[in-house]
Amino acid sequence: MGKQTQAQVARETTSRTWRNQTSWCWNIIPKAQLTGEVHAVVLLDATKVGNLVNLIARTTKHVIGWRWVAWESSNTWELLLQQLPEPTVVVCDGQKGISLAVARVWPSARVQRCMFHVWQNMRAKLTLHPQTAAGIDLLAHFKKIWDIKTPAQAQIWQKEFQTIYSKHKDFLAQRTFVKDPAKGQRKWWYTHRGVRSAYRQIGKLIEDEQLFTHLDTELIKRVGQPIPRTTNHLEGGINSQLKEKLKLHRGLTQTHQQRLVDWYLYGRTEDQKPTRFFL
């Protein structure tokens, strides 16, 4: 788990001998201890490791579960969520698989969409230098979201969004038609698809009440702790460090990469057992 190379660790012997002596360690697979504890806030995210994807669930302090899957989907997320009690609030990036799994397995949980991921979506759809008035207005308005600290400010921001949307509604509804479409070919599409998609995403988040869940004062009292507005506890606190360790030890096989990740995540669980527990 450290920064030392294989040669540095095996100073008193050869690298090959060291590998032979420690090869059995790679077969030990640590797993999070499922205690059944109900957590008020759970953060969900996934990170790609080699050819597989690691799904991670954690609180703001500890990792509570993870699962290796071939790809991220609602079914694979359900397998992880079914092992954990339903929390009061879920913070996630809004990936379709997560959203569907949460709706099925934890139907009563409130959702806070990760603001950073929403910003990434806006940046991808609008670019940082929009060429249309609708795009310029939405980008400028969205940037104000980082300064919102109270429910009253959130209400004002949402009303201003509706005003901007109404202003550009006709522009966003413009269509491009094909003069002589071939059989089976689409006859039309929305002309400004990127900008339209960005407006529709914000509108849907407002409609589903997933944009400012972290400012709901009654909900904060109920959970007894601040509600994160991003998954940075995962993105910055887990995923970035995992990628750094994998980079330091690049060249590991798929299985060895998984073991490194397993032990790293286990080291961030709350009720850790001694290493001999897994022998």
C-alpha cells in the first residue's frame, strides 16, 4: 500500500524470491463487515479499475461496502444496495444505473445530485464558451449555484432559471428537417440539441427536487448532520487516492489491482478485523 517498489521491499533477497514468498497474499480477499447499521447519508460512486468497475458505498466518514462488476448498470448497483439498509439521503452522480437502483431498492430515500457532476454535464453540453444566447445565459446562471447557501436563495435561483427558460423556449424548440429522408431515417431532430439537453437536465432536477436537497433544513435536522452537495468524499477522498496508488504500482495484473483496491477500501471501513481474520 506504500510507495516502495518491489526492488526496494525485497532488499535482502531477489525480486523473484520475494514474489514467490508472498504470492499467497494475493489470494486473501478482505470484505466490508455488514453490520446492518442504518446510516443517515450514503454516498455512491463507481471507479474503473482495469477491465472491471468497482462500485463503492460510503458515509461521510467510512466505507461501508463495495462490489466488483463487469459494467455499471441498475442490476449491478442493486446487488450492492440490497446488502445495505435504506438511508435517509443518497448522494450520487445521477448515472442512470444508480438512479434506477436507488428508486427500486431504496424508494423512500431522498436524493442529492452531485453538483460537481451536474457542472461537468453542463460544461460538456454548453462548452465553456457557448455560441448561442441561450447557452450563454444558462452557463452564467448555473455558475451562481456555488454561492447558494440557504433555501430562500435556492428558490430565487430556480425562479430565475424558469425565467431564462421561458425567454429561450422558442429557440430551444427549433427543429431541423430532412428534405428527402431515406426509409427508416429520422425526419427531424432538435436543432440545438446540446443546449436543449442542458436546460432539460436542470428542469428535471428541479422537478425531482434533487438539486438542493442539501439545503432542506427539516431533512438536516432529521439526519442530524450536514448533507454533502457533492460526492467529493468519494471522488477526492477515495477514487483519486486509489488512482494514485494504481499509478505508483502500474503494471499490476487485473487480479492484483483488485486486491490493492480491496485492501485500500477495507482500510477505510469502521469495524476492521485483524488481518489474521481473513487467513
